[in-house]
Amino acid sequence: MALSPLNQRRWRNFRRNRRAYWSLMIFAVIFGITLFAEFVANDKPILIQYRGQYYTPIFNFYPETEFGGDFDTEAIYRDPEVRCLITSGGLEDCFDDPEGIVEDAADGVVNGEPIEKGWALWPLIPYSYNTSVDRPGAAPLPPNHQNWLGTDDTKRDVLARVIYGFRLSVLFTLIVTALSSVIGIFAGAVQGYFGGRTDLIFQRIIEIWSSTPQLYVIIILFAILPRSFWLLVFITVLFGWMALVGVVRAEFLRARNLEYVRAAKALGVSNLVIMFRHMLPNAMVATLTMLPFVITGTISLLAGLDFLGFGLPSSSPSLGELTLQAKQNLQAPWLAFTAFFAFAIMLSLLVFIFEGVRDAFDPRKTFE
């Protein structure tokens, strides 16, 4: 669908803002990679060819018996015996001498007889966010060719956790920001448009609700209910929708008595059409000005809750939990540097992007 002339002008203005445009490109590449994190960092192969058949362990459950093993539990694909079974076509000798069989199976001949070789296509990083790394030494382990950013204090690959944690933080932020913005814009529009007693009642409710200690509510709820992603989204939206109310309310209070609004009312246009078709576009610049603060605040809130232990479940890949590990392991500076640069890059790109969006919606802004 073609863009309207107004939106085309906004897109041109955004593209001319080079900092915002290139921030969007970089963020899109990084976020696009993390969206397919299972194909980039995983302890399961992407594709397996075994005895002429193809398997996709990332999407499906396969027991070890499927590859000639003895157990009905899911195959541990990083286990040398399982890898040998796949490579050698399911030879039982793998359990006696896995290293030797793997070496012989690579030549297509075992015990003087030809075999149908199998193969496995592994991700670039052969670890998931919860995979324990098999390396000698006390954790956390420093970076090397096996773990590019080292490991944390439980020997999990830091780079894999950053990839999954980046995706989780961005998705959490986008969901919370979208829901909070819809509720906040609607509440501010109702207050500003109708004014009077409606505005007064809403303002008292907001004052009472904003004074409620959010952290205490989270601690109480998590003491009763198990921690989960969607519960944390619900609580964050419950307290975060007020961020845009004041700005939208002020814009609607200013515009409610302008001539074009009075003319629309005189023509019998409904209140909802006047509010969201005629008045809201004029309030978008002020609204978008607040979005970078809402987004960075949401990311910081998630990181802070994870740092304090009241955020996502402990098994989740969390950048806030990585920051806590950096604090507890000062002898491992790679943890602190990784957490710092992950937050710095993410927040900087998002702020630059939404600054460009704000300026693109401002008719007074032009870029050469």
C-alpha cells in the first residue's frame, strides 16, 4: 500500500536524519539476528542427515533411540557418543570407542565395511543460553576461541546469553511500550478533550495510583505467584501507562477550543473521530518526544528488577542478571564490559531512532 504524501514527507525527513536512519539499520540487523537466536546459538544442530533421512532438532523432539542409542530421552547432541552414532550411521561400537569410531567413520569405512555416513549442521555458537560449557577451570572462565565472551559463574556461554537476553529485553520493551502508550494516550485524550469533572476525577485517580510503591507490589505478587514474562509485562503496564497521560492531556486541553474542533462539533462529527482523527495527529510530536524516555525506562526497569532478583525467572537469559554476576565477580572484568556495552549499544540505538521519528513528525523540522 502506497504511503500518503504526508507520510512520504515524514519518511524522507527520517532518512535525511543520518544518525537515526543508520541507527535503525544497525538495530534492525542486530535484532533480526537475535530473533533467530536458536539458529545462531544453540546446543542442538539445525539439521541432521541420518541414514538418508533429515531431522530438525531445533523444532522437534528426537529420542536417542532414533539414532541407534539406548535411551528414550531426548538425545544430547553434544555428547560424543551421540555425535558418533549420527556420523557413523548408528554403529554400536560408538559406545566402546567413540573417538576412534568417529575418526574411522569420517572415512566412510568402519571395521573394513562401508557405512552410510551422517552429518549434522551446527549453529555458529554451539551453546544455548542455559548450556553448561565443558571447559576445565573454575568459573567464570575468560574468553577464548571456544567462548568468545567467556563464561559466567555457572559456566554458561556469555555471548549466547547476550544474544537471547537482547531479544528478550527488546521484545519486553516493545510490548510494554505499545500497551502502555495505547492506554496512556487514550486516558490523556479523554481527560483533555472532555475536561471539567472528568479531568478532575481522572487526575485524582492518577495521583493515588502513581503514589503506589511499584516495587512493593511486585515483591508481594511474586511471593504469591510464580515469576513469568507475561506477569511482569502486566505489572509493568499497570504502572507504566501514566507516562504519556500528562503530555497528551496538555495537548488536548490546548486544542479542544481551537476553531477546527469547534467546526467539527458543529458539523456533528462524533467525539471519537474528533479526538483520534483530528486532534491526536497534532499531539503526536509531544507524545513521540516522551517515547525515548519510556523505552529506556522500561529497559532499565527490567534490568533493575533482574539485578535485584524480582524480575524474570532465574533460568531466563537476562542482561540484568549478567550485571549482577559482574558485580559479584570483580575478578572477571569481561562480564562487566559485556553488560555495559550491551546496554549502551541497545539504549543508544533506540534513543537515536525515536529522536528521528519525533523529528520526522515535526513539521517545523527539515533536514538537508
